Amino acid sequence: MAPELLYIHDPMCSWCWAFRPSFTALRERLPAELVLRKVVGGLAADSDDPMPEEMRARLKGIWRTIQEVVPGTRFNFAFWEDCTPRRSTYNACRAVLAAKRLSPRHEDLMIEAIQRAYYLEARNPSDVDTLIDLASEIGLDRARFTAEFHGDAVEARLREEVAFARSPPFRGFPSLAVQAGGRLHPVDVDYRDPEPMRRQIEAILAAVG
């Protein structure tokens, strides 16, 4: 069985958005034998309740902290005035899984579309209508995507991936681990430089043979 690099993420996780440039560079440097598998973590369960003011303030503070820690990360703070935020990311995770089921190459396209909608365009990916629009914008059929999104297969997969993402050795979002030699080997996330991650991955692969 080929070794895998597991990426635990949530498309509405702001730290995952900050990690995107470093992770993209890392992917371009991975050994050819390493298979990348992305796992949605389900940061926040379904909710129709507007986000409390204290939570809004905390998340806006996290966005500002990220801009200090990972220079160059962009956020459109108009989201907090133009949308009705909800502490709910499961729909965004379902959208990624539905897109992947329809076309594996659309998994990445959907992740990026959700992130850009949320962080740059002040659109709300907690809303199903927004996600259906994004699916159409990346070239998926609206009716087929909607059926997959609401289907039992996506729901079952979501529960499986959320449970897996909350098991050791993963520690929140984003997380990385190499699955090789019959076990999971955690990889330290670096938001600025892909090289330390690449070296750690190659050391793991060399150790397990």
C-alpha cells in the first residue's frame, strides 16, 4: 500500500486559509510515491442560530492575529457586516465531499472556492444556497451537486471523516500526518516555509523504508 500524506482541514477554518500558500508549495515538492488524502474535520456542527457577538469578536480577533503571524494572509472584514454569521461549517464540508464524489479534481476547486467566498468576497459558506452557487461557478451541475450534497453517502462520509480527524495524532486544523509502515506519523505544520515539512516527511518515509 502506497504511503499517504493526510491533510486534516476544514474549508471554513481561518488557519487552513493561512496555511494554503505553504501547503500548496509543499504539495509541489512531495515525493512521487506519496499519495495526498484530504480529510474534512468538521470544525463546527450544524446550526441555524446567528453567531453570538462575543464569538464574532473572537473570530475577528483570530483573523487579525493570523495576519500578524502569517504575513500576506488576506481577509475581507466586510463579511461580519454583510452576512449573518453562524458557527456552522458542516455544510461547507459536505460541499467538498459532494464535489469530490462528482469529480475528484473538483475537490480542490471547491475548497478554494469556499475559502475565497468566505475570506475575500464576504459570502457565507454556511448557507446551502451559497455552496450551490459556488459549485456551479466551478463547473459542476447544480442539480447533481444538490442531490449529492443532500444524499446519504455524503452524510455518512462526513461522519466518518469528522470522527477520524478527532482521533490521535491529529491536533486541530490544519494537521498533517504520514500514514506508512502501519501507523500514523505526525508532521509539524509550518505556515511560512514548506521545507521543514518536506524534510520531516522524507525522514519518515526513509525510516519506515
